Amino acid sequence: SQKIEQNSEALNIQEGKTATLTCNYTNYSPAYLQWYRQDPGRGPVFLLLIRENEKEKRKERLKVTFDTTLKQSLFHITASQPADSATYLCALDMSGSARQLTFGSGTQLTVLP
Amino acid sequence: DAGVIQSPRHEVTEMGQEVTLRCKPISGHDYLFWYRQTMMRGLELLIYFNNNVPIDDSGMPEDRFSAKMPNASFSTLKIQPSEPRDSAVYFCASGTSVSGETQYFGPGTRLLVL
């Protein structure tokens, strides 16, 4: 069956370090992958989308890589800040419809001052 | 733009009662999605609409759940009768075919069925 796995449920890092979150998927070749941020009590907020023909995408301190051979995406936050503390969700279209997102369970990131 | 608007933000009801959740998508968006989020199952897509037409409702858990979109600016998700296992946060999201696959989520409705 199709599956999305995000590495550890929780990740603690020191302020200023680079946080790296992992998203692995099986049994599918998605056309794109998205990353969202979710704060407690709020809805997910879109951060980045990377397509299957793109190896890397950047936005300010964020960087996403997409390895379709390994079926893995890495999400990096450089120079992390306490304000980056949140749950980060990866999402894939696993239906081929280009609209039906399947979300991973999320990684809760805490950046310690 | 005000973003996606959901009401109510919190709902507490008793088992067997009817629950109606409401959503106003971002103006001009032609896709609307209903999700449910629980600790056990994470964020799950229930149903989505394109141009007010339901496209896929395979995520709707059972016949007790129904969703409608009578016009481009309003959608409802109804649960009748409600059960304690329906307790979750329900999110509405909207998107546009012009800007791509990004989805914009509302603040959610936290439902507790006693």
C-alpha cells in the first residue's frame, strides 16, 4: 500500500543550527511533493513545492530536495530560530489527480534558545 | 483577502446529534477540500470539490457524513448522527487551478462529541 513516513515524531535542535527533516514514501512516483508548517491550534500553511524534475528548491532559509530514486525528500531550515518551532508536514499527490494530497504524520520541531 | 473562513471554531455536542460545519473558501478559488485531523490518523482528506462539483468522496468515512457546495463561496460538512469517534479537528482548504497545487487551509473546527 502507499505510505508516507516522516522521520522522528519530534526533533530538538539548538538555535542557529540547521534542522533537517525527512519524508519517505513508498509504492508511488508523485509528480510533486509539498511541505507545510502547522502551529498548535491552526491550519497547515504551505511552504514549498518541489516537482519530480527538480532536485532542489530554496526559499529564504528553507531548502527542499527531492530524490525520486530514493523516494525521499529532505527539508532543511538553516540558521534555525525559536520561531521555527512547529510541526512540519510533507504531502504528496498519491492518486494521480494532482489535487488529492496525502499527508505524512508530521515532525514536531523545537528550536531551543 | 480574509483567507478561508470556517465556523464554528469549536463545537461540543452529544452523541446522536446532527453537526454542521461551514466553510467559505478564498474568493476566486475553484477547488475546495475537507480534511479531518486526529492524533491517531493524522490529516486525512475526506472530500474535494472542483467548481462546486464533488470530485472524490472516497475519504468520507461512512454514510453519516455528507458534504455540499451549493455555490462557489460556501460549503458544508454534515455529520448525522454524530458519534464520539467523530471527535477531531475538521479543516477546510481551498485552491486554484491557476496558481497550481497549493492548498490554503482555514483555522479548523474543533469538534467534540460526548
